[in-house]
Amino acid sequence: VQVEDPMLLERLRAGDQVAFAAVVRQWSPAMLRVARAYVRTQSSAEEVVQEAWLGVLRSLDGFEGRAQLRTWVFRILVKAARRRGRREERVNAELDGPTVDPSRFRDSDDQYPGGWRADAAPTDWGPEPVLLAAEFRAVLHRALAELPERQRAVVELRDVHGFDSDEVCELLDLTPADQRVLLHRGRATLRGVLEGVIA
Amino acid sequence: VTPPGTTPPATTPLATTPRDIACIELVEMLTDYLEGVLPAEEMVAVEAHLQECPPCQVYLAQMRATIAALGSVPVDTLCTEAQDTLLDAFRDHFR
């Protein structure tokens, strides 16, 4: 265990750049290792460590010195890493699994594996203008609010506000493929909601 | 896979038969299909499936209807007070 320079906190508070650079060099490797335990990629661990250091800078003046400085820094790091990890989990969950209940399709040992079951196939909604009724607009409005955040953002920007896919990728920092998956999942969920109220 | 209750077309206009897509797979390809980003042979396969499969035609129509309906969903915007504040700021700016 490294012994902490008792003057470190004072030097940082005084804006000592050499001290800051040294402590960043010294602690960041372990911080990266900790962050990596919460997030999926090295680059996102690096972002978390950066974010943690910025957090340290912001609250340096408020640090009361009850804990060791290093303990406090790592606590800030873990908070940031947890937050990021949860977000990544959500995004992953947003990208996984089928969009239509698999039980609506025939089993693999069926004559037509993966085909719609006769009793679960989608049925015609009738003429499209029906969907534009205020009732369905309200249903969609509520259903949008319940979509996972990024799906909601993609679907609303694309289908409600009419942005094109390039703009949406840029605005939400998504790859074109992820943008399409989020769009697909969001639209499929909304279709399912409408199906539930129409059928 | 020929969907239940339909007859496969007697002849295919293609040199090679498009690959079979099951309905369960097709429903996950429809956004890429609508976005026009499927590779050519997948595009052909989706269209061949759709041609023969009324339930998937219905599903696609429902996706399109959902998208169309989204175009008229009410949207949240800045509250009137915030908009008024901005208008005031704009006026002040040019005063």
C-alpha cells in the first residue's frame, strides 16, 4: 500500500499541476481495472476514469479529508462506473431478443418451423385512417413514453419528427446498425401495443 | 418454407431460388427491409416470402401503419413560460 503524501490534498487544492499529473499517472491504472469490472469495453472504462477525475476536480474543495484522498477518489470512480455499467446493461437489453413473442410461431419440429401459428397470426387492422383516430394517437403517445430511452429517442426522431438515419446516428452517437436495431425494436413494440388495443 | 395454407408459385423468375426465410426470422428483418439496407439477395428473399405469406403481409402492413400513425402523435415541447422567456430574450437581444 502506497503511503499518501500528506500534502497531496493541499497541493491539488492549490492547483499544483505536477502533483495532479503525478497522481493521475499513479492511480489511473488501478482505477481502469476497477472500472473495467463494471463496464464492457476498455474505451468505456477509460471514459469512466476520466469522468471520475473530472468529478474529483469539481468536488475537491468540498472534500473534508475524513477519508484518505485515494479512498475518496475511488469511491467517486465506482459511482461513475456503476452508473455507466447500468446504462450499458440497459442498452444491451434494448438490443437483445425477439420483437415478436416466439410462442406465436410454430416449433422447430413442425412442418413449417418458424411460421406463424394459425391461431396467433396477425390479423388485418382494417383501413389505415382508423389508426389516426385520436384514441390511437393517445395510445401511441403513452407507449412511446414507456420505451427504453434510446429506442424512444430513435423512434421519435425518425418517425415523429422526420429526421433521417444519418442525423439520428450523429445526434445520439449511434452506429447505423445500432440505430436500425433500436428503431426496429421500438417500432415493433409499438406495433404490438396497437395490436393489443385493436384486436 | 412455404407458409401454411398457400401454394408455392409454379415458376420462379429468378435464376437461383431465393433462400427460405421463416416468418419468425422475417419479422426481424422488416426494418432493414424498409430502410433499404438489406443485401440484394436478402431483399429478394424477403420479397419472395412476402409474396407467398399473407400473415407476414399483414404484419408488414401493421408496421407501416404504426410508422404512419407515429407521424401524427402529439409531441412534448418547451412549456409556454419557457417559450415566452426565450421570446423576451430575443427581443432584448435586438433592442
